[in-house]
Amino acid sequence: MNRSVSIVVPVFNEADFIPRALPELVAEVTAAAPDAEILIVENGSTDGTAGVARSVSTEPPVRVISLPEPDYGAAMRHGFLASDGAWVVNFDIDYFSGEFLRTVLAQPDDVDLVIASKRAPGSKDRRSLLRRLATLVFNVLLRTILGSRVSDTHGMKGFRRGLVDEIAPKVLSTKDLFDTELVIRAERAGYRIVEVPVEVVERRAARSSLIKRVPRTIRGLFRIRRAISD
Ligand SMILES: Nc1nc2c(ncn2[C@@H]2O[C@H](COP(=O)(O)OP(=O)(O)OP(=O)(O)O)[C@@H](O)[C@H]2O)c(=O)[nH]1
Ligand SMILES: [Mg+2]
């Protein structure tokens, strides 16, 4: 392993958006980290997303991985474990930042996990009031149900390779809780976590339904609590 960073981007039914977003993502990443690899991990798309991603970016640094079942967390987990960078950074196809990547790569040796926290002092969160409220409520649940001290787990993050190799295989959660469980387990294991402020600019309107996520998320947090106490 000698590359500085692997970028993992889960994608689902993004055939329309990838032609404008992926070239921009590749340009931002390679300007910040010329030796980076970018893993686009698609699963379960019905619109030819993987083929579009391959045709938009036919050469390294982009690798396109395609898996059967739609699952954001499973895609992230697969990408993390298939990557080989000294850092692993997760981006969404509509939410990424070369500046955050530079911040990750500039961390001192004793930092293991960098979170772009939408709730850190100095962050500018330009999403709708409802989405910001959902982030706040989710964080209150994380603190009360799981005793976490981090202020955000969803969104851009950078993980050291050693943390990924040790903790990612133990994570049981899938979908939108994979990365939350990974952060919580890393926190419990004593890894050093740093939160950095971020300007949240989503490059298109949110697509997912918050209402559908609420019961699933609450059940998922209790499942994580049981899993980490085993
Ligand atoms: N591989 C994979 N990627 C997914 C899946 N669902 C969403 N994604 C990707 O996850 C990222 C975020 O999805 P969005 O649809 O933009 O989510 P959103 O409505 O903005 O909601 P949040 O970002 O979670 O607040 C994008 O890169 C999507 O393509 C899935 O089932 N599998
Ligand atoms: Mg989005």
C-alpha cells in the first residue's frame, strides 16, 4: 500500500447525474491528491448507472464496482475493504469537497478519523430546515442511545487504513447506518477522532424520504447498542 487515499462513492440510479458530477469529483480529488483512487460502488441500480460511470471515466483513477442489492452501507463497506489507500474517504456523488480531502491528508499521525461535521462550530449548513432538524434529532438520539460524543456521523469522513481494517469487518449495520456504527465502534475502541467544520452544499435537492427513515433509524440505533455491548 503506498497511495495516500482511496475515495469511496456509493451510487444508486445516478445515470442522469453522473455525467456532470463525476468529472467534477475526479477533478477535485486529483487536484488535492494526485495519487488517489476513486471507487464508485453501485448496487441494485436499474438505470445503467455502472455503465454510465464506466463510459464517463474510462481510465484510472476511477474504478467502478457493481453489486446486486441496493444498499448504501453495503456499498460503502465493500468499497472500504476493496481499497488500499493509507486514508479512506467517503463522499456522495452530490456531496464532496477537495478542501475536506486536503484537511484529512494534513492531519498529524495520531489522528485516526476526521468527520466533516455539519454541526461543528463554524459549519455552514445550507440544507433545508427540515434536514438540519433531522441531523440534530439524529445526533441527540446518538448521544442518548449510544452515549456517543461525536456531533455528526453522516456525511464526509476520512478513516485511517488501520481503523478500517480493524473495525469495518465487525460492523453489522447496513443501509444508512453502516458508517454511523463504524464511527461509534471506532470511538469505543479509543481511536482519535477530530471534527472539522464544513460548508454543506448539496449539488442537487435531497431525494430520500425522511419519514421512511425515522423508524428504521431508531430500530437501527438500538440494534447497534445491542451489538456493541456483546
Ligand atoms: N450504492 C448505493 N448508493 C446509494 C444508495 N442509495 C443512495 N445512494 C447514494 O448515496 C448518495 C446520497 O444519496 P442521495 O439520494 O443524494 O441522498 P439524500 O436524499 O441527499 O439524503 P442524505 O444525503 O442521506 O441526507 C448518492 O451518491 C447516492 O447515489 C444505494 O442503495 N446503494
Ligand atoms: Mg443527496
